[in-house]
Amino acid sequence: MINNYDKVARYYDRLSRLVFFKSQVNAQIHQLSYLPEKGSVLIVGGGTGWILEEIAKVRPEGLLLVYVEISAKMIALSKKRDVGRNTVSFVNQSIEEFSSEMLFDVICTPFLFDNFSEQRAEMVFHHLDDTLKQEGLWFHTDFNSGGTAEDATAARGSWWKRLFLVVMYQFFKIAGNVEASKLINMGPYFVAADYKLLEEQYYYSRFIQSSVFQKQRKSEPI
């Protein structure tokens, strides 16, 4: 099964923090201040579920969390987390197969799209977009292979990011049978779908990007 991290589920958090320290964690925690006091949240590819405990610290009750994760071992670890008085529905399924009649107030995709080929990334993006309410929030966190025009230092130093991505994807293929071999820039998809960027933060020398987008309300046809 592609994009499945069962092999390294028990060690995933330790490996991640050994390499990135707490950058991946902090990138996701920072977004949680945007969570509504009540509402529904779709978390896709949340791994071992540590984010559930962080959510409970910010919003100890009032949230319905739907946790979609393809790895059964990651789901098993996630079910042991303290979620406060929030309600969590665990779904052991690929996001491509997931369907819901519910529209969500918030979608979280932590390091999700780096697993996909470009074709599948586009398909998953539109699939998730269809599940988000108008004016809903999308917490997007992923690797960033280059700097911005405003960050000349990051741009000059991007060689190590490209090298790191090559090594990282080799590891991903062994650990999770990941189909992707390069990082997809998801920014243009959010722009094309008319999302508004509310906040963006960078971590680990700008190698990790954390964004909060808001889906814009579409005008009703006259």
C-alpha cells in the first residue's frame, strides 16, 4: 500500500524530532490559535496523533474531530491520546477513498502533499476543497524547497534543501512506499481556488512552511 508509514509508526516522532527538533511540531501548534471554539475539524495524515493532545490544550471541548490516517498502526497510537472532552472519529483509510456528507469548519493537512505525485496531489486538493465550508480554514504545513524573493539568504542556501529532499524521499520510499519523488508546490492550487492567506510562518531555516488559508465565500448566481 502506497504512502503508508506502518513500518516506522513506533519510531516516527523520535526520528522526526531527531532531524527537525521541534520545528514540525511548532509549525502545527502555531496554527491552533485559529481553531473555532466549536465546530468540525478534518485532520488528514496526522500520524501518531500527538496533535490531538495539543488541540485539547487549546480547545478542551466543543470540537468534532475526524481523523483520517492510512496507517493502522498510526491510528492505534492516536487512539491512546488524551483528547479532552472533544469527540474524535478515527478513519483508517486513504484520503482518496474518504467521503463525508459533512462539510468541515477546518481542514488540517500536516505534511500530507509531500507524499503524492503531482496528479494525485491535485486530485486530493480538490477532493478536500469540496469538504470545506465556505469561509472555512485550511491549516497547511509542508516542506518548502526554496526561499522567497524577500529572503535572499534562504534562496542562496537552498542547495542543502534540494539535497535533503533527495535523501528524504529515498527514506520515504523505504519507510512508507511513498509514490512521490519531488516536492509539489501547493501554493498555486490555493491561489487558483481563491483562498485567502491569513498567516504564514517558516521554520527550520525556512525549510518548513506553515500556512493558514481561508476559503472565500462564492457569490450566489443571479
